[in-house]
Amino acid sequence: MRLAAQTLARLPAAVARPLYDRDAQQVGIVHFGIGAFHRAHQAWYTDAAMNAGDSDWAITGVSLRSPGVARQMNPQDGLYCVAEQSGDGSALRVVGSVRNVLVASEEPDAVIAAVAAPSTRIVSLTVTEKGYCRAANGDLDFAQAHSLSFYYFVTQGLLRRRAAGLPGLTLMPCDNLADNGAKLRALMLQYLARHEPDLVPWFTAHCTCPSTMIDRIVPATTEDDRTMVASALGGLQDEACVVTEPFSQWVIEDHFAGPRPRWEAVGAQLVQDVAAYETAKLRMLNGAHSLLAYCGLAAGHTFVHEAVADPALQALATGLMTDEAARTITPAPGQDLAAYAQALIARFANPALNHRLIQIAMDGSQKLPQRWLETLAANAATGRPCPAILTGIAAWLHHLTGANGAVDDPMAGQLTTLVARHPDPRDAARALFTGDGPLAGVWEPTEADLDAVAVSYRKVVDARG
């Protein structure tokens, strides 16, 4: 028997559940990319806000291509369980904020209608870095931003809103991109200028794109996780459950085009400038995660908690955060970067989260510019070395040889070919990061940097045997 509206009464008393009348809520948010991360974070906060008395903020989720999440959630009436796990045990809560999930490739008109609906006030996104369809220079890649990208559906919805005299929308990116609100606004304007130039003045006047920073570790859900959740739910099967850590942080730029949930009443932070929080998360948490992924895989580890338990890798991750990344960040008032680094090591070590290193290693070409290369460039400007990140680059180059299996990256063909043509890691790094290389433009390695990469690469290969 599945978790669903009609089976909620069967839940054990220890399982938290929605306190509001779900059927009475209008949809106020359309969310593109309704994966595990969104369900463990923004939908979780929105459910908490409605539990606290907010209304009409139900979420219509949109999967752009794959029907998998819709097949999981729609038979459950949008209900799913968030299981917070730590060494002390688990805490379960059934979340009720998601009304339904649409598959854009199967029902495009329904997606456009959801964006255009009078009750919709926010369109949010967790489409991953590659979902923004950016070219190497950061501009919109129009070949990728086709009729199955979120740009098309949002634009068609906005055209209908303008025609109907409805208000504009808040477009809220929730992905790991520095200054993600400004980037989304610039990309949307490029798309509109090409496809619907008459809409540009209306968009500029009536829509906003606030930046956000989201911090919560959410591993991919496994069958073992689903079995554990079903046991805790009294035997009810939950195909859409997510497993996460107890910690959660959401920092949002207070720049909305209209009404919004009172997320700040349930733990989110509304601020004028997200930059310091965003940069710390990208360069410290995400930067250390990528380091542990590539170096941990090279060392034979499978999970993050195994990698950070390795003394050499823990020292490397700590060095990246405190000696390399933190020195490039101007903290916001009250933001303690040293304490943040210590807390991150403790979070990485959570033995109850089986966060696979290979999952973090995906899409390196899209992640590493903001996780590593910006830190390298900032330190290079003041003459500071970054031995930890250079070690990570060596491990990434080794990863691109197929040492950890097939490379899962939108640029996999180009990157693996480049590394195969340049077996010397110095030459491979030079070809990647200089001239017209695929990751050139953010940071240019010195000869000393290339030497350090080569030395670390040899250590990685020797350790692998």
C-alpha cells in the first residue's frame, strides 16, 4: 500500500504530517526540477510555512523530460516523507506542499498554463548548473535553450500573463551558481531578446530574480532508504521519499515581485545581500565536497563519510576550506567562517548519510569553475598558493581518464578526448585552463601550479596502483 491522502490516517503517531487542509490550498509556486534536493529543502520549508498558518502556497512540480518523479509522486497525491538521519537516529515528516507533478515533454500546455495561472506568484528552479544552458563564456547557449528548456515554458507563461493583465512573477533560482539571481535575469533577458523582444520591457518592470543560497546535504535515495522509510511509516510504501541531514540553511535575497510564503518564520533568512553566504557555500562546502569526491574515489572510498574519515583527506579538505577558500571571502556580519568549516567536517562525517562520491563527481565541468577556479583566481591575485585545490585538479584529471568508470558530464566527450591527447598532466591542465581551453577564462595556472598538479597526479596514480 502506498503513502497517499487516503492512507495518512494509517501513519504511526511518531511521524509528523501536514497540519493544514491540503485540498483548500491554491497553487502559488511552480517549481522546475522537482528532484530530491527540492523536496528536502524548498518544498520542506514551504510545508512548514503552511503548517505555521500560511495558505495558498501549494507547489506544482515540473520535470522537464523524465517522467520518473511524476510516476513516484502523483500516485501518492504529491505526499512524500523527509527522513532526517544522524548518528542519533531518524526523524520523519510527511510533507504535503506538493500538489502534483507535470512532465513538460508529455504535457507542455499544462506546464505553460501553470506558470500563467492567476494564483501562481513564484517560479523556482533546481535544474542543476547545466540546466541554465550556459556557453563557456557564461552567455546563453541558444542551441541548448530549446523548446524543452525552462526558458521556453516560462516565456510562454509570461506572455499569457501579460495578455491577461496579470502580475509578473518572482523567478527564484535555487542552484549552486554564484550570484544565481543576477545570472538567471541576464540569461532570461538574452532568451527574450532573441525570441520575444516585445516582452523585455514588461519582464524588466514586473518580474524579479532574487539570489538564494541553499545548504543541505541530500544523497540520492536508495532502495535501502525506501525500505527503512516504509518500516517507519507502518508498512506504507513511499516511492518519493528523501533522506537528508538534520542541518538546513536557506538564505534568500528579499527581492520579490509579489507575495511570498513567510519562510523566515520557519528558519529561512531574508537578507539584502546573499553574496557572502553564497560564496562560502560554493567555495567551502561544495569545494570540499568535490575535493573529497575526486580524491576519495582515487583513494578507494565510496562515501563522503568514509573519505572524510581518512586523515589525509580530512586534512586536505580542511586546508581547502580554511587556508584557501575562506581567505577569499568577506564574511557577512555574524558569519563565522572558521566555525562553518568545523561544522562542515562534522556534517561530512555523518555515518547515517550514504552520500556517494561518484554522485558528487558528476558534471565537474559545470561545478568546478565556481567551486575551485574562482578560489584559485582570487588567491593568485594576492600570491597565495592553493595546494589542496591543485591536488583536487590532479584527481579530477585522473577521473577524466575513466579511472572511476564512465565520465558523467555534459562535456564528457570533449574532456576525455583532451585528456587522452595530453597524457602529461601538465599539458592536460594547460590545455584545459588556458587559451581557448574548455575551462579557460576564470583562472590561468602558472608553471609552478602545473608542476604541483603533475606531482599530485603521480601520487594519485601511484596510490591507485
